[in-house]
Amino acid sequence: MNSKYDIIIVGGGAAGFFTAINIVEKNSKLKVAILERGKEVLSKVRISGGGRCNVTHACFVPNDLVKFYPRGEKELRGPFHQFCSGDTIEWFEKHGVKLKIEDDGRMFPTSDSSQTIIDCFLTATQKLKIDILTNQSVQSLFEGENYWKVETNVETFSCEKLVMTTGSNPKIWEMLTELGHSIISAVPSLFTFNIKDKRIKDLMGLSAFANVKVKNTKLEASGPLLITHWGMSGPGILRLSAWGARILAEKNYQFVLQVNWLNDLTFEETLEKLKELKLEHSKKGVSKKSPFDFPNRLWESLVLASEISEDTKWADLSKNQLHNLANQLTNGEFQVNGKSTFKEEFVTAGGIDLKEINFKTMESKLHKNLYFAGEILNIDAITGGFNFQNAWTGGFIIAENIE
């Protein structure tokens, strides 16, 4: 059987659906199909944001928005001027989905359910008569003269234009390599650090705003750091993992993490502050109460790690102990041995080399009528709705430029 379409979209995820809907809304005469290899479509949308679907982020200036993308910052500037977070909000409202902004800038449907987004997409595709074909695992791609042939495990399709939105699918990347595209190999991004250290052993669930660095590199990030039963997580750590995705992979996830629990205070400034505290609180016990803005239990642990016993009074601190404590507070070194996936939000750095894409149209520079959107490209972002925004923007631009 040979099913003929004007446009075939391979990949039934966020980018695929958004692209298809926008294409047919712009030109209802086009016959469009979405091919999905799994039994279900939009499965990543369902679990994203803990089942609430973090649709986008309340950052409305393209030049600010691109700063959240370790890979893709330069390339997305133009596309975000065409379709940014504000346009996303407007698009969903027009399609009956209201979004709300949380304190940290993340945006969710007011229903707090990813099902709302899924229903929105399924309703639109049904209304627009877009064919959704599941259990279609692509086996080969063939470029003919003015047409594409897509062979799946079930049947063979042909189309004038082909859109690839398959995310981090190694099998598809392999097929695209055969067509001459370069693939930047995939490494994990957005992961937490495995650390066994007695300073944090019994502090699971504690959080502090900290500055974190990877020793002997330029990698650095700030943000809330969460102590977990396997080590460290939280926005600061995830940011560091995203920016350091390649470097940390090369290190095989074995490295020394330097933590400044006081975020921007230097060793010298902290030492001065400790000397003042020594005079002010001379008769009080050092370990009893944190004089800084982070949990008492963490303070107590760092005091003990500075070779200061539990019953030592401020007045009795030696010069050496003050130095040790200032060092633990501003430059604590933790050995990282491995990583863990952050919840279900498995994001990879890697994909089609961005030099091979025309970002005005999202078309391949190597093959006419071949388009890409979403995580199939070497674009990824930190957590907070940014990866979805990349999918929406890419899909919108394809729809504007495909005919």
C-alpha cells in the first residue's frame, strides 16, 4: 500500500502536533499525517512537569529567553522574534486553554493537568482532519525527485514535504546521517549528582541558595541546591549539569564540586563576618544556631566538618578553626561519582548539527522539503518550560514557511 500525503510529520510528540495543527490551520487543503512509532501519542507531554505540563516560561524578551539554552542560544534568537512565550500563551488561549504563571516563572494550564494540553491537540487534529497513525516505526527514508518516501514497519508513504520531530531517536539520527546530515552525539543534560559525604548524609530535603562550580573548569551556576538521599539536586545543580553536559560526560561524571553555601560571599568576607560573630556571641555555642540564611542542621554539619566540637563557644575558636569554617562555607569540596536522572525529565544534549538548518524556515540546508523541529536538533534548555517553547517556535515557523 502506498499512502500519499502532501506533508508527513514523523513523531507524535509536542513538536509534531503543534506543527501539524498550525500547517492545516494556515492551509486547510493540505493532506497531513502524523506517524508515531508507539501505541500512544504525546506520551512525553503527559508526564512532563509532574503530569501538569510546563507549557512555557514567563520570559517575554527573545534576547533574555535564549539565555536559558546551553545549546541553541545563538540560533534561536531569530525564531523567538517570530514566535515567543507571549505568542504561545495567546495560541493556547485561542484554542481554549488558559495558562497561569507560577512564582518561579513556569507556566502551566490552569487545570494543572497535562491532559488539557493533550485534549486540545487531539481535538484540533480531529477537527482539521489530520491523520494520526500509531505503531508506525520508520525503517527508511528515501528522497526522490520532488517527493519523499517513508517506509514504516507497516506500509510505505509518500509526501511532497517531510517534517522530522522525533526527539532524541538514535535510529532516526542514523537514517539522517545516511542522508548526509551531521549528528552531534547525544549526552544527558539535566541530571543530579551522586555524592556520598558525611557532611550531607542525614540532611535529605534541606535546601540552600548556593553557588556551585566544577573544579578546574569554567563551569559555574547559582540557584537553590537541594540535598537528596543520593547527593545533590535542585535548580542550581540542574543548571550546572545542562551547561556542563559535554564536559561532565567527558569526565565520566567523576569530578570535584565546589560549593559556596553563602552564594556570593567570598572567603575573606566570610572570615571577617566570623570574626565579628566571635566578638558578638563570645559566650554562645558555635554550632547551636546558623548566623547565615540557611538551615541550622546544615550549619551544624559544616561546623563539625571544620574540626569544631559541638560544645565549643565562639570565644574559644582558634584562628585555624575560623579559617576552616570560612572554607567549608565558601569552598566546600564534594566528590561527585556519577549522576541520576532528574525525575522523568530526561533531556539530552545532541542532535542535528545546527549549522545544517536554515532557522528562518527550519528547513534542512542539505535537502529541499525536509524540515526539523524540537529536540531532534542539537538544542536543549534548562528545566522550566523552555524545551517546549523551542518545540512550539520551530513548529510555528515550519507552518509559516511550508506550502
